[in-house]
Amino acid sequence: MEDAYAKSVAEVLEAFGVDRTKGLSDSQVEQHARLYGKNVLPQEESTPFWKLVLKQFDDLLVKILIAAAVISFLLARMNGETGLSAFLEPSVIFMILAANAAVGVITETNAEKALEELRAYQADIATVLRNGCFSILPATELVPGDIVEVGVGCKVPADMRMVEMLSHQLRVDQAILTGESCSVAKELESTSAMNAVYQDKTNILFSGTVVVAGRARAVVIGVGSNTAMGSIRDAMLRTEDEATPLKKKLDEFGTFLAKVIAGICILVWVVNIGHFRDPSHGGFVRGAIHYFKVAVALAVAAIPEGLPAVVTTCLALGTKRMARLSAIVRSLPSVETLGCTTVICSDKTGTLTTNMMSVSKVCVVRSVHQRPMTDEYSISGTTFAPEGFIYDAGGLQLEFPPQSPCLLHLAMCSALCNESTLQFNPDKKCYEKIGESTEVALRVLVEKVGLPGFDSMPSALNMLTKHERASYCNRYWENQFRKISILEFSRDRKMMSVLCSRKQQEIMFSKGAPESIMARCTHILCNDDGSSVPLTMDIRNELEARFQSFAGKDTLRCLALALKRMPAGQQSISYADEANLTFIGLVGMLDPPREEVRDAIHSCMSAGIRVIVVTGDNKSTAESLCRQIGAFEHLDDFAGYSYTASEFEGLPPLERTNALQRMVLFSRVEPSHKKMLVEALQTHNEVVAMTGDGVNDAPALKKADIGIAMGSGTAVAKSASDMVLADDNFATIVAAVAEGRAIYNNTKQFIRYMISSNIGEVVCIFVAAVLGMPDTLIPVQLLWVNLVTDGLPATAIGFNKPDGNIMTVKPRKVNEAVVSGWLFFRYLVIGAYVGLATIAGFVWWFVYSENGPGLPYSELVNFDSCSARQTSYPCSIFEDRHPSTVSMTVLVVVEMFNALNNLSENQSLLVIHPWSNLWLVGSIILTMLLHVAVLYIEPLAALFSVSPLSWAEWKIVLYLSFPVILIDEVLKLFSRSPRGRRFPLRLWRRDILPKESRDN
């Protein structure tokens, strides 16, 4: 029943055919169960494990690698190879793919946990009226029309419409659903609000919320999927995980690379058709198979097999650094997504604020003989910790607050007219509340005021343990006074009173809404001398003005406190006694903003990131907070920047688009609005980070590009998120964004490094095949270079120090290619040099080396006809391992020098020195040691078909490798000059680039 909130109690009962005094009959229960279904959230079928595994291999580059591995194995078997040599290359490839698939499966299974944890918010049992009798039944057996009784501590078992109040009031904590910072009072009257949101439905109890005060009866109007929890579940199911910007770019580049690889492989094979019949191959078929092997080697060379592992490693290292910032990353790709975040939709309560209600201002009457008649005090401290000071209107700290009569009596009243508890949690090392936040705020005020009697009180209190200090002053007043009778808070009176006795003197303390308390006051307590004087109209008007200032301009939640001396021996109080009160003072409290939030907001503005405050609280309260944290800085008029959910939904499409581009505050929202906001921003190509802590936030957290849950939040929110803030602090998000940008910059650098290295390998094999040379490198050697010698420096590049201006530049565009047009040209140049240097080393050994055969170049490029001609050298010379060893070593060393080029995209090595990243220096040393081990340790040398090098050979390796630094220095110089950057792009067609590269 969707509109039960707008119908009267009688209409709702009639709709379900139920008598409120008897409940449903057994036949009605059966009928309603068939009609409406069970009160359970349906079990969603999980994706089979085998499908998750197969999904990880649904990538063009991966398919090419698998095909290369299979073909390599088959060709090896056809050539009669057995044992390790036949299995080595395919085994290495499959091991890499298996490791990458494992990471993907683990990530995807985490996402399904959120739906399971949603069930934890369903109640287990319910007190139900059926056939005229109350009984306790499993909550799963509830049907619409059931009459259910709820009381303090009860978890609401289904969506229900209030039908009867069994106490003065009923208050429900529905923060997990709406994000409201305080419990909500429920009522019986119907709601006439148009487009009512959850907060407007004050006669509805929502499933999963908790009753914190009072007792009532309600009729079930929705079960299972037709509840507020059910709608959240459905929204989560409808939300599909989006690929991160980096994943999209890598996929697009992978597809582009795959097409280029396929084209080059086919080209190599076709170009060499004339060589298929060369005598060295032993026939046309064997020649075709030989060049097919060359094409396979080319595919292995072109695909950066180690790239997924290096990306994963770099992101994992980033998560460790972010964990030290109190940002726990649940999804590795989200680390990179932070770097291009353009909008942060931040929850107000607990993220921008401390979620710890605290008294910030106190107003008392100083004297009726002076103007102004009132005194105002400000109180420092924004948490539940009993730490803070009281300052007068001039900003001077009060050394002994209890010497002020009004402050002393405020402390008495706050301690006695209070049902909450303040305690210290040694495990979490923080102060925690039990009960209403407003009452705990009064408890903390009592501790800040201190006790009368001796001058050393402030320092004496500081000597107590944190456990003793939590409620020391409160316990003092509770021991001084004995509570006799309590009049609980009711909605009509808007106040509560407690009768206390001390030294045979009875006093009634009262607290409540200022308008209710002041209407019952006839006297006021003066702060100058502690006297009680009649409350005149002038004083009343001045107090009313202060109240309006507190509640209006400062948007404080206000309470008034009063007392009354009662006849000696009185043992009970009634509503009639709540008259002729003496006014003590007015307290204003708020959920204060975190101290570091203002600076964090400014950092976001400098970094080109827009912050939108999203809250379930009312508009005026939220606007006040936005003023305090600087979100509304330089704005006098909030029109066009602040919207409630209903206001935003009522806008025409064009105005809604304009509102999205300017919005700073989105208030009075419910779960569907948060998800709607995320989707709307994403349609405008914004990269959205959304924070949240409640069950209600889960769909929006899942839909956002990066969902950020609070450490103190619900398990559902954490499971649906990509990142968890251990300290619930908005400033941590900003620090994480800076870290994310640094990680992306480093990721981009090592991706470019690996790609330029692979281009070099492709050029080497392609040019050698076209020129008709023997194989310069075999597939196993290429795998060694790609995995070990490329992988270690690439990972170390992830430790490059972030640029100093990282949080003063705008976020990168979502469609920015990992390798843009100019950079692709740069790395083609570098790659071409790497490939030609590798071939040069190969040619040098055959033609110029003292240890080589000294062949003419023409003999080298016609090696395949050697057996059919008379030669002065044995044809077996072309099977010597020395030339490929020189080529492989040149390739390794030139890539080590190229790694140094990637310390910065555009800065010279003369500016950013190699020792700025000692990890990279260490990885280069380790890589060279591993390579030397392969050359000089016999079993490894045989495995990789290499042999030891002489000093003369090492010198030529260095001569051929070092120029790569000089070439990149020249290219970097062009990069730093805008005119120079445009020059090379005229040399080639734009349409050979991926679309994203062309757009850039």
C-alpha cells in the first residue's frame, strides 16, 4: 500500500479488512500470504564460479596470448621438441593469465556480499495481534494487515502505518534509511505533503529502523521487497558496476594494440611468402610454419604480458600508502579513479560534521538593571570528550565557571534532567554516548562547567583517568540530589521534568523547547547575584530575540532549562506543577563541523573538484553548515546553489541541467535521490565520488564511480563501497584524491615505459623478418624481457614522487587517452630506436665482432640459402647463441636507460635526478644482476639459449644503449615547448590512432 501515509487510520485498516482490537484471522493471514508473499528479501542467484572465471578471459589481448601459447606449443611438438622446452613458453603465459584472473574473481565476489548483509537489518521476531491474542512470531511470517506492537529497542519488522500510541511519544532512529542525525518523532495523523519523501512520512515505521523511545501499535502495509529495505535491495540489483576510467582506457588501447599486432603478424607472414621455399626450411610447408612461428613471436613481443601484474602491484602499493591516511581501499581500481574525480557528493552527518552533538552557546540573564540584560557564553570542544572551555562575550576564558550562578544551575539541571549516559570506550579510545545525542551534549556541558567548592577544580579533574572523567561531575550532582519522580517528555508539552530532593529541600528541574518552557516561566535567575526576579515583558522579548538568533542565524538546536522550588516532602509531580517556573538559561547545540573540513573544501576548489553536500536534514540547518565550512564562500544568495530533493525534481529539464552544474547543497533527500543525483552527474561526464554510511546509501555508493563508506557505518554500506574511511573524515578523502592522482601519474609513466619497450621488440622482429635475417630473439627471451626486466623497473616507477602542484591542477578528462597522439609519436621514436639498436647488436656480432665470423652484410640477409651455396663458413654459424645474446642484452640495457627517462613525463634528468626514486635505481641493479645470472649460470643460459659475453661485447652493448637517453631528452625538450609539440604530429595521419588519442 503505497499511499498509506496519506490515509487515515480507519481507511488503512479498512483497506486490509482488519479490526485493530482483534487483528487478522487465520484465514485472512493465509489469503494475504498468497496475495502479498513472504516478509523476506528474496535470495538473489549469484554468478556461478565458472562464469566469473571465464569472464576474466573475455579480453582481446588475453585471447591473442592464449592463441599464441597454444600455437607455440603445437609448433614445438610438430618440430619434435619435448620436455621443458616445449612447455616453457605456454606455461609462463598461462601462469600470468591465471594470476590476473584470480584477482578479478576475488574483486567480483566481494560485490555480492552487500546484498547478503542487507538481510542483517531485518528483524527476527515481532509481537503480533491475531485472533484477538498477542503472540511472538518470526518476523518472516508477517503479512500486510497484521497489527504489530513495538517498544524501545525493537527493530521494526516491516513497513507499518501507526494506528495507536501507547505512550506519550514514539521516537525512531531511522538514520540508516534517511541519514537524519537525530531520532524522529512519529504520529498518527495522515500526511498531506505532495511528493512526500521518507522524512515527510511521519506516521510510517520503516523496516530495519529502531525504536528508541515509547510504545505503539501499527498495521503492516508492506513486506519483503515492498518495503523501504526492499527498494534499496532492488536499486542495488539494478546498479551495474562501471569500469574505471583507467580500465576503459587500457581496454581501448588493448583493442587498438591487438588490431595493430594482428596486422603486423599477417604482414610479416605475407612479406616472407617468397622465402617459404628456401632450402634452409626443407620445403614450402616447413617454411610457412617457420614464419608463422616468427609471427607468433611478434605477438608475444607486442603484448605487454606483465602490464596487468604491474598495474595491480602499483595500485596495491598505493592502497598501503592510503591505509596510512585512514583510507582503506576495498577495490584496487578505485585508487586510480580518485585521481580523475570531478565531483565529491559528501554526506553531511559524520563526514563533514563530527556526528557528536555539542553545546556551542549558552544564554543567561545577567541582571535586570543593566543593558543588555542577557549574557552569552560560547563553549569550545566539538566531540563527546569532556574537554573544552567556556568563554564570555568578550572572548575571555572563564577560570571558574561554577562561580556563575546560572552556569552552576544549568549544570545541575542538565545532569539531573537527563536519561543518557556518557562513557569512555578503551578499545576505540574515544568517548561514546548511550541515548539521545541532545541529552549527551548536556552531559558534556556539565563536565565542562565543572564543580564548585575549590579553586583547583579544573586541574584536579584532568588528573582523573578517562573512564572516571567521562561522567565525574554528572555523578557528583546525581549523588547530591535524589530523584523522586519524573514526568517524561510528551509531544504536546514539548518538555520533561524531574523532581529531586537534597537536604530536605525539593526542587523540580525542567528542560524542553524554549517556547514551551518560557511560556511557563514567571521568574528568572540572575547571573550577577543568583537572585530570582519576576520575568518582565522586556526580559521575555530579549530572550525571545536571542532564541530567534540562535535558531535562525546560527541554526542551533535550542533547549531552555528551568527550576522550581517545591513544598517540602512532596513525592510526586503532575503536569499542573509545570507552572510558575524560574528560567535558568538557554542552550544552543549543533552537530559541529570538523575543524579540518574548511581547509579540505578549499583544497578541492583549488584542485578543480566540486563538493556537493548531500543530507537528509532540513534545508536551513544544512545551509548553515555549508556557510561554516566554506562551501558557500563568496555567495550572498543561495538560490540556484541549494535545492531540496522535491525542488530539484520539480525543475524543468533545462533548469535541472543548469542546477546540476551549480549545485552545492542537496537537502531533504532519501535513498533514491542520492542514486538519481549520481546518475544525473554521470550523464554530464562527471566522475563522481559518493560518501555514505547507512543502508540507504548503498545503491548510490554502488552506482558512483567511487563509493566511499564511513568506518563507523553499516556493513551494507561498506560492502557496496570501493573505499572505507576509517576516521569518517572528509579531509581524508581529499588526501586520498591527491594520492590517487599521484598513483595515476606513475601508472601512466610505467604503462608508457612498457609500451615503448614492446614497440622496440616489435620493430626488432619485424625489421629482422623483412630484411631476411635469422631470428634475433626467440619467444622465451622475449618473455624474460617482458616479465622480469620490464616488470621490476615498471613497478618501481610507481614510487616516483608526486609533483608539487598535484592538487592545484584540474582533474584529468575521463576520455583522456593513456597514450595520447604526441606521446604515441614519442614512444614510436623511442621504440624504433630500441628495436634498431637491438638489431644493430645482432648485425655487429656477425659483421664486426672479433669473436664473430666477420661475414659480409649480404651473406647475413641471405642466410636461408646458405645450404644451397658454396660458402667459406659453416651454415651452423647462424645457430650460434652469441648474436642473440648480444641482442637480448642490448634490449635489456637500453630498457634500463629508458626506465630512467620515465622518472618524469617532460622534465629532464638534469632536473629530476635518478636518485629521486631509489626504488627505481634498486630495481635496475636487481634486474641487471638477474640478467647476468642468466648469462653466466649454465642451466639458465641453456634454458634461454644465451651465452656469456666478453668485455668488448659489453662495451658495444653500452654504446648502443645509452643514446636512448639523449633522444628522449630532445623529445622532452619539444614537449616543454608548445610549438615543438605540434611539429611531429604533421608527419602522420590522425586516423591511425585510437579515437581517444585523436580527440586529445
